[in-house]
Amino acid sequence: MAAKTLFTAAAGFEAARHVDILPAGHRSRRLHGHSFLARLRCALPAGWAHFPGGEVERLQAELAAQIARLDYRLLNDQVAQPTDENLARWLREQLDVPGIEQIGIQSTAHEGADLSPAGDAHVWRRYLFQSAHRLPHVRPGHRCGRMHGHGFEVIVHANRNVGGRDLAIDYDQLDAIWAPLQLELDHACLNDLPGLENPTSERLSSWLWQRIQPALPELSWITVYETGSCGANFDGTQYRIWKELTLDSALQLRQAPQGSPLRRIHGHTYTLRLHLSAPLDEVLGWTVDFGDVKELFNPIFQALDHQPLHEIADLADCDSASIAHWILAQARAQLPQLDRVDLYQTRGCGAIVYAGAEGPALPV
């Protein structure tokens, strides 16, 4: 399957709001404020940017221009009911950008809503708990065979066709469903919970699915962060994992116009996410060992990290999409389960290249 490309951009804004459609006494009916983040994914046509490789910079500029109209303002002056969903709709109406696949509003670090072209609202809420576990079936000497612990994070994703309604799923509804699970999981040994005798990230994600989905039919994904840089997704049928890395690299864009600062040698601290999809190993309880992913990818990592990317002979150019395509092609020889690469040059700004299912949107 040919790899597809989505260009991404993000922009933050500080604003106040009150949401009057919520029930009487709800805290969000009162005037309050957030540090919002707007996120945009687009399948851009060739030639849209001013030069090949300039897509991310132009997309970010287009988004920032509209977000400036919301920054340090009362959102109710622009949007009558400024829910996250309605703010995303407002932004979609303002943007003159082709190929929009998703517009999201993240109102806090722990919650947000993404709108699809069909009008579905993909609502997500993040939960944290502190737990211990060990993996009983790993090979002798594997560090995960020892009892250890993590600050786990779970994102509950719910998808609903909202049509023109102001609100898809209230975050408080998700909190109420999650509350009994928090009591079970927090400050506990996961191995002691029935059904979690082998508590890999994948097993935990499906264990949570079985408990949440009956109360939340709109549930679309469960995401488990075992650490801040790796985790698993489960959609009721399919498992996916990801491993996140940081690259500190130099670059220049060869096709940028004369006089552009992008032609000069500069640098980024990139956020790189490798997404892999594979059947679950019924004995080990995982799809691919996170440690194996890191080890097998390491030669490619070494070729990119603390390196001048523009000197890589077979890299077409150093824009995020070109680098992500190069990584996907190079890494699949050693990691055939790899089907998606996310590369962000700054927070939320970069490219997603995928050869399989796109998978869920995750905060950056």
C-alpha cells in the first residue's frame, strides 16, 4: 500500500468562556479560562504551499492567523456556546485550507475534541494512576520480569456523530464512568487484579475496554501510556503500539526560495512517534516488545540524531514529510509491523505518514 501523508499544525491561545448549555451548578457555566491548543490535520494537494516542503510553515501560519482572533478574548463573543466541539466548527468555517481531515480543540492537557469531515466528534479524556506490575512470561533476565512501577496514563476516546449539536459527550460523563476503575487501579499491583495476571499495556487496554464499553457504547479507543514515551491502543478488535523518540538534528530546505531562512542551516528538536500494528502474542501478552522496537530502530536513530539531515544522500529534502517517508521506508526492513510515522518539528507541527490504518489522534 502506498504511504499517505497528512500535514499537521497547532497553535495555542489563552481565552475565557462560559458554557450555558450545561446543567445548573456545573462549574463550566461560570466564567473561566483555559490555555487552549488548536490542532489541524490536512491532506494537502501538491502545489498548495509556496514551494515543495513549505507545507507545514504555511499551514501553521494560516492556523495562527485565525487563532489570533480568539487569543486573550471572551470566546462567547465569537461563538454563542463555546464548547470544544463548537470552537472546532468555528475554526473550520474560518480556514481557507483544502483537504482538512481533522480539526481539534484541546482545552486542557487532559481533554479535547476532534471533528471529522463527516461531523463526528471524537472526544477524549486523560486519566492518571500510580501502579506496580511485573510481566510473568518474559524471557529470563528481562527487566520487566521484575516487580516495578509506572505512572500510567489512560486516554478514553469516544466518537459520536453530533450533527449540529453543541456538545457530544460531557467530560463529566467520562469521569463518572472512570471513577470506579481509578479506585481499582491507583496505588495497586496490577497483577493482583482478576484478568490482569499478565498486565502488559495491550492487556490493560483490552481489560479497560471490556469494563468501559458497556457503559459507553460510543467508546472508540483505549490508549494506555506505560511511560511518557510508549504505549498501546485498542479499539475493541485491533491492537496498536507506539514508541516515541526525540531527535536533535540540523537541516536546511533545499527547495525553499532564495532569501528564506529555511534555506539556512538550522535545527529542530523533533518528536518522532513510531506506530506498529501486529497480532497479540497470546503468551507474552504484547504485540511487539518496546525494547525490541528501540533496539531495531537504533541504527536509523543514530543516522538522524545529532546529524545534519541535509547530508543524507537518499533523503529527497529535509521537510517533515520527506523525513517521515524516509524513516518509514528505511525502518520497515527491520520493523515490518511499522505502518505509521509521526514527525513533529515543533509542538503539533509536522507530518504523519501512514501505510495502514491511521489510528487514533494522540496529544503532542
